Amino acid sequence: KQEYRSWDRPRVFYFTKWGQEDTGIGRIQGSVYKVDIDANELYPVMRDPLKFSRRIEEYKELREKEKGLPKYYPTNPYEIVATFAERELGVKGFIYPQSGDSERMIVTLWKKVPVEKVDKSFYNQEK
């Protein structure tokens, strides 16, 4: 979705399956890093089970109070969900299916977490 691509919150993306490729550009180049994070620290943004995305007016009031932005400024649904999920659940990021495929999930983190560098190719079939 365009709102997700244009969302300005800094974040890092991780694949959850060894050898997973980006559906648009294929294999991602660069160094490989591993992150260990508990599932309860990630919010399933596409399912949005707690319906944070519906709390638009509450978000606008909060944003106006904390950032001074008038309520008529446009909102981003992902920022609304991230704001409430982080405040109420303490999550560090989202998890969602890549192109709707629940076997290929993507994690996006906006909170800093410890990472471990992996010294092998991400696309090597060995695990």
C-alpha cells in the first residue's frame, strides 16, 4: 500500500524465513543480521485484532496535544496503529504476511533491538 511506503517513521525490515526474497526486486544484497524478538513484541498490523486503526479521532487529539499538529492534517493508518500498539502493548514493530502469504512473513521494527551479524549468505540453503 502507498501509505505504508510513504510512512515516515524510521524502521528496519527483516524476513522471517531463511532465503526469503523480496517479491518486487528478488534477492536483497548486503550483510546478514539476525534478531531474536518475542512474538508478543510484534503487532499483526494487517489483522489489527485490537482495531487500533479505527481510533482516528483519538489519535488526532493525541497528536495535536503532543506534537501541535492540527486535527485537519492527514493521518497515516500505520502510524495510528503503531502509536497505540506501542503505547498500550509495548510492541517494537509489526509483523505481516509478504504479499498475503502467511508462510512468508516480514517484520518491521522501529525500536532498536540487539542484532547479531551472521557470516554466511542469506540465500545459502543451509540453516
